[in-house]
Amino acid sequence: DTEVTQTPKHLVMGMTNKKSLKCEQHMGHRAMYWYKQKAKKPPELMFVYSYEKLSINESVPSRFSPECPNSSLLNLHLHALQPEDSALYLCASSQDRVPQETQYFGPGTRLLVL
Amino acid sequence: SQQGEEDPQALSIQEGENATMNCSYKTSINNLQWYRQNSGRGLVHLILIRSNEREKHSGRLRVTLDTSKKSSSLLITASRAADTASYFCATMNTGFQKLVFGTGTRLLVSP
């Protein structure tokens, strides 16, 4: 199984809502990532978890809150988002956080904030 | 910004032709990777080339790396309509342990 799954595929939320994005992998990978991608732009790293511990936070606003409940799951909790947060949110995983590792990406959650 | 630049931004070719995309980056790297993304979906890893390698092949893909010029190229030979996608280079910088993506090339292959 070389698949990273993400739910939901699409999400529309108001600025006062609280929602969560979910990511799951069963490849035994110990590193998991959240990226944000705006239209026609490259993905930008948000967070990195390594062995279920947050190891990189790319100065992401606190309205985005990551969580890694176990080695297979990664959540991104959303609260009080702004319209400019509308984007494709991609989850990825890799065997470990070493330079030669390939990252496996999920299909993404397309988020629209109204 | 550490972000790399890719050119061209967009490329339109006919099936059977070759497609070449170029990537330039700014810092010392451990490796450079190429990913493909189909119409706003997830990225698929294509190939990884290490900083001490100059050329690598995988099927119809050929990647070159010139660390003195801080540049790489991706050649897709005998293109197919199914190759239509956005292609991103991504560098793994020494010391940072994270991927930094280039600006991407949108490839359109017409039947």
C-alpha cells in the first residue's frame, strides 16, 4: 500500500467555523508533512512531524493547528480562517526525515473559506 | 526566498515530441527531485538525482544536474497526451532537511 489518503476532498467553511483535515498512511512512514498550495503556485511547507513530534513549523499562523495522534494519522485543525487561506492542502509522508527520502503525497483537500 | 525558478512557465507540444524543462536553484543541495502534478491533485515523485550525480534516467525521463551552475533539466522523450501535467523541481537543501519546490512548468501535450 503506497497510498496517502486525505479527507475531505473538498471543504467550504465560514470564517467562524472550526473544521479539521485528515491524512492517513499505512506505509509505516515516520515523517509526515502538511503543505499549502495556491493556484498555479508550488506547494509551500507548513509543518513537519517526525516520529509523531512536531519538528518544523514554518511560521504558520496559529489558526492552523496540526496534530499527530499516532504514526499513521495527521490532522490539521482549522479555526477562524481568512479567505486568503483558501487553497489546496496537501499531506505527504516519507520513510524518515533524511535527505534521500521520496515524499508520497495525498490527493489534497481543496479548501474554500467564505 | 529559497524557491527555485523553472522555465519555461508553460510548454505546449505535440505527441511524440520531446519536452525539456529547466530548473535553477539558489543554495547548496543534497539532492534534487522532480515531481508531477495532474490538474491540482497530489504530486507524484518522478526521479531523484543526488548532488554528486550528473545524469539519471528513468524510462522516458532523463534528468541532468549541474551543481556549478545550480541548474537541472528534465527531458521527457516521445511525449504522450497523458504527460500533460505540471512539473516541479524540488531541492533538498543541505542542513535544512526540507523540500523547497520550484515555480513549476505546465506542460500540455496535444494528440
